[in-house]
Amino acid sequence: MVAAELISNVIVPLSPADTIQRGLSRMNEFKVFQLPIVNDNQYLGVITEDELLEIRDPEIRISDRPLRLLNPFVFHDTHIYDVIRLMDQLQLCIIPVLDASNNFLGTITERDLIKYTAEIFSLQEPGGTIVLEISNRNNSLAHMSQVVEADNAQVLSSFVRAFPDSTKLEVTLKINKTELSGIIASFERYNYEVKAVYNTTKIDNGTEDRYNSLMNYLNV
């Protein structure tokens, strides 16, 4: 997936002609701390809430004050992993997306990335999770999948985590069944170290209500 596929239609950029108060109101409305400033299709930069709050007169236009604009952006064909990395490094809650001619296309939000992450790791699917600790020389996802499939199951998603100054890797496997005893026994038979096991069925009503409330809040 690339950046263009995650552009949000909810976030409306600011214009240089907008007032400081309008900028703050939009940030409050969208529940973000930064917003892009766009003149027609020309991307000018990102303004932060802290920058706007320093201005005492809320009715002056954004263009009437010399503001310290940030200049983060990604191109439309940037892989989503690089989008996540950049947003984390710069501690952004939004990031503008530009086309090959540097025209503004839209914005990706934190919620877009949370939703994408939930989808690629199959977090909403029922099943179980097995965490393995292995040597970095024994990192064969194909063999791990074979072990799972031999028990009439499938790997829905996988994640590999490395540790500094260590030859060990932590591999997390999301599997489409909750009865994992046979798969665990098979991994141990092949000398995999089973570090942790989690079983997930349908979440209870209280948890589901809280989850839906959180998603609705983020989707404002």
C-alpha cells in the first residue's frame, strides 16, 4: 500500500487567508495538533497548535504573521511503512501527501494508520497468537507456516522483532484458530521456544463498546 491509498477526506487544510481562530477551531474539530496550509494546490507547510496559540489576536489572518512552518510531506507513491516511520520520527499526527509535481493531494492521519495496522495484522479477526523466540539464523517464516498448516490452521499475519546486541528474534504469529495446543507441541518438537500464547475470541460487549467509542472519537 502507498500513501495515496490512505488519504483522508475528512481533514480540510487551512488557507493563508484563514484567521488564527479558524485554524484553532479546525484543529479542535478534527482533534489534531497540526494542519497543512495550502494556497490553491500549492503546499506551503504545516502549522502547529502551539504556534497559533502564541498569537494574541485570533482574528488576524495566517498570512499576516511570519510563522514557523514545518515542512514534512510524503509523495503519493511512498510506501506506507515509510509514512509510519516519518510520522513517528517527527511526532506528527498528520502528514501531507503531494503528487509528482508537488501539488497537495490530501492528508494522512494517525487514525488512518491505526486502521491500516489493524487490517494488515488481522487484529479484528478471531484466533490465537503465538510468540516465538528464535535465533536470527533460523528465521524461516515458510517453515513456521508449514508447522501451523500441518494442524489445519493458517497464519493470518506475522511480525518479526529484533533486539539490540542480541542474536535472538521475536516472531509473533496471528493464527485463525484458538485451540493452539497441537501447534504449540509441534513448535516445541522442532525446538522453537514458545515465549507466549494468547487466545482471542469475540470481544465482550463492554470491550466492544469501548472499542467502537474510541474509533468513533478518532473518526470525528
